[in-house]
Amino acid sequence: MITFGFRNRMSGLLRAVIAIVLGIVMVSFPGTSLIIIVKIVAAFLIASGLVSLVFGIVNRQNGGLGLMVTNTVVDIVLGALIFMFPAEVASIVMFLLGLLLLFFGVFQLAALLSANRVLPVGAFAFVLPVLCAVGGALVMFHPFGLGSVITLVAGISLLVYGISELISTWKMRKAMKEYEIRFNASEAGPSRKQDSPVDDVKDVDYEKVGEDR
């Protein structure tokens, strides 16, 4: 059974929360949210570069200043380029977002299909991953053009993915518990027979034979 990404309950919950929050932002502000998110990423890169520089100066006696300066230059230059060309970066981000949504949708379908062999998960559980994958494909190839419409589609797809992730995590946890119960039962069955090989042996009565036969 496919359990990758579902062993830790918090990881699925974290993915769902992040997707739902981003989806709400993109649905609420389809015209500007993507550019704002890109600029936030750029600001984060520049801040990370400055922190690396300060860290390198403080720990320069350990010989890490050269590496920290390199990290600073790369982060600041990359952040500045993103600030200068936010629309172009937004198109790349949108493509990557669509690719991730498509991947997660297909992966959820595969995981749920494997779980369905152990415990029925219901037909509704498969609907949301399909919608997520379709939305991801639309965002990847953006047939509506890169604008508020495709941003809205991406936001809705993120919301669908977030809700689907919550349901899939819950279904997978139930299926994994059922699988472990069946696996342990199947392991205990043969061993129990091996541990007691004399269970089927019957007692035999012996009579003492007289010496003067």
C-alpha cells in the first residue's frame, strides 16, 4: 500500500493548511495576489542574504565568511531580479504551481486506490483529486492567459487540493491501521501454530508389563 507522505499525520495537515491559505488569498485577490506573493518571495530572499552576511561576519573566525558572502550575493541578486521582473517570474511560478497540483492530484489518486484495496474509501474521495489534477493541468498550460482568471483557477485548485488532502490523510490513516491489524493477525496465525507443536498430541496410557509373564 502506498503510504509515502501519509505516515506523519502533521505533514498532511500542514500541506492542507498551506494550500487552503494560499487558495483563499488567490481567490480573494485574483488580480494582484500572485504578484504580491512573488514580491514576498523576493523580499524573503534579500532578507535571507542579509542574514547570511551578518552571520558570516559574526563567525568569520571559523572561516565561513567566504561562503556566507557567496550566499548573500546570490540571494540578493536573485531577489532583485524577481523584484525587477515580477510578471515573468509569476508565469514561471504559475507553471510550477500547476505542475505540483497535477502531481499531487495524481499521487492522491494512486494512494487512495491502493488504500481502497484494504478499506473502502468511498467514491467521493476520488472526485477531489481528479478536480485537483484537472485544475493543475489548466494552470500549467493556462489556456485563459496569465491573468486574474487563471489565478482564480489556481486558487480554486489549491482550495480543492487542501480539502482533498485533509480527506485523503484521514482515509489513509484508517486504511493503514486496518492494514497493520490484518498484517499482525496474519503474522501471529502461523507463529501460534509453530509455538505449540504438541497441541494435537494425545496422551497415551502405558501399562506396566509383569516380570513373570
